Amino acid sequence: MKYIMVIPDGLTDLRIKKYNNKTPLDSANIPAIDYLLQNGMTGTVQTIPDGCPPGSDIAQLSLLGVNPRKVKLGRGAIEALANNIKVNDGETVFRTNFVTIENQIMKDYSGGGIHTKDSKEMIKQLNQEFDENVRFFAGVGYRNIAVINKKNIKIKTTPPHDITDKKINSYVPKGQSGDFINSIMTKAHEVIINSNYFKKNKLKANNIWLWGEGKVSNGVSFEKSYNLKGAVISAVDIIKGIAKYLSLDVIKVPGITGEFNTNYGNKFKYALKNINKYDFIYIHIEAPDEAGHQGNFNEKKSAIEKIDKMIIKPLLESKEKFNIIVVPDHPTPLKYRTHTNEKVPFILYSKYKNIKSNHNFSHYCEDIVKKSPLHLNTGHNFLKWCFSEFKKLN
């Protein structure tokens, strides 16, 4: 059997009075996803274990069968893996956002959506001003990496997308190493605002924010765990890093960006192009999550409809046979503009043989979370359970 798993990042939301008490998902026109639902099985899954922060790293590891309580990589370490960054023993890796801070308020966690070419130039300038114990590496857009060579870093950090429009004083890095990490950010701010490149190009990104600290560790094999050869399609480094940790291949797809302008159609085309090479393909779409962080109802709705029209519909219409799993990693409600840890609704659909329906839902939305007859409480066992359900069709 072949499997395609579609992850609309941050898909689910809360109802909003301004929009007729609907969510972007509830109001979206998604006939293909609704067809999957009406002809498949549904339920909910808890991707974020109790006591764990609702980060994408936690949720995505969980969905791919890794227990996030036992494997604690950290966002920075995962993305260092994605970029093949050499990290020495004892070094700590931080995810490094370019951000916009005004009057001590986090105005934009993405530095005004800084372009990759600008971020690469600013990373180059930061490296010129710091010694070899603080090394910066460019990623995509605002998403970058810092590797710090200092023993026994003990720190508690906060993702910048959790504190949009909030005073940063309560959220700066804390702990034994808090002053040291804050001094790096302070120096970086001075380097950035005094840069001729910053001034000439009128960049909105006037600082960096260090978070998601962790250390690189040895991975495990997805193929050995499930006896399936797998690959991922994603524009963002966190998915590519998790793929490397699990020895999953990364399918290179032109035109995908991790933003609203990503090439949705190419995600489908390259999945289908590679379906005979792999048993399992994991398609990740970042856009709904970005819209959630920005509090943008229409962009989120639009992203959901594009996923339906340009990924799910052509998957359904293709002549190839495979099983389809649709599941978000976590909610990213517009109201909070950050991740939350509620259960998320999933769909199982098969192109091999009809799946026995377990519900009477007609539209895929957050109602499933409240009314579904099936609730799975352990996210890292979800994939194993899915495979088991599909094998019952034989």
C-alpha cells in the first residue's frame, strides 16, 4: 500500500463573531476535502502531549511517530539538521528569527516578512561582528540559526510568534544563561540598525530573537520502524530537519516558499511524480499557520481553499492508488495568533477500497473535535494506528 499524508499546518481555529461565528475552515469551500470526509473515517488526535508546549516541532514529531516526551531536540537543532550545519558536542543551537521590535513591543515575529536575500546579507554582517563562539547561519526568510559554543547553557525562551504586540520585557530569555543570551540579541540589534544595508534597503527587521534552543542528537529510521520508504515535501526547515532525523528523503519542489505565495500545485505534482518511488509521502503546507500568526481570516480561508483545489482534488482525480491521511499538526487561532494544544480532526480515505464510515459529518471543520465518536489521545501512536486501519481493508 501507498500513503500520502497531508498536513495543513495550524489549520483549526476558533469561531469569530465578525465572520458569522465561523472559522476560516468552517467557512471555506472545500468540496474535495469534504468528499474525503464523507467517504472516509474521521476522529480527533491529541498531537501535543500534556505538559509540552504546543510547538510545531512537538506536533510534527508526534505525527511522524516520535514520542516528544522522550526526544527533546528543540527547534534550533532540528533546523540545523535540515541545513546540514556542523554542530560540535556541547554546542547549543537556537532558532533565530529576524524580528521587528518597537518601543519594547514585538511588532512582527518575521521582521516584516524579510526576504531571504536580505536575511543572508544581514547574517553575513552579524558573523563579521561576533567571534567564532557565536555563529549565525542563514535559512529561509526570517527563519535562521545560531550555534553557540558555551558550556552548560541553561535557558528558558519564548517563541516570538507567541508574543506579537506584547511587551518583550516579560518574555526575554531567562535562567542561568539569560543575561548572556540577551547580550547577544542586544549586540545584534546594534549591528543591524547601524548597517548601511539595513538603512539603504529600509528593512523592517531591526533585531534578532533567539529561541527553540536544543542540541543535535542521533536520529531513528522511519523505514525500519514502519517498513515503508518515505519522503517529505515542505518549504520549511523544521520539516526537513525532522525528515533528516528520521532518515526520510526530502523531495525538492520548485516554487514552494512556506508563505501564502507557495506553489500548491507543484506540491501535488511532485508527490504524484514520486509515488512509485516511495511508500509514504508527507506533504506539509505552512500557509494556514502563517495566516493564523498574522490574525488574517481571509488569507487563512484562501490557503485552505487552495489546498483543497490544488492538492486534494488532483490527488483524488489521479489514476494512482494510495491511501490519504489529512490532519493538521495543531490549531493556530486567529484570536491568539499562536499555537494551542487542543485536539485536531483527521480524515482517513482510501483509493484502494471503500473505508467504512464511522460518522455522519458532511463538512470538515472544528465541529468534529467536539462531536466525533473517535478520540485518540496519544499522538505518537497515531500513524501506527492509521496504518493498522488501512491494512484492515485488505
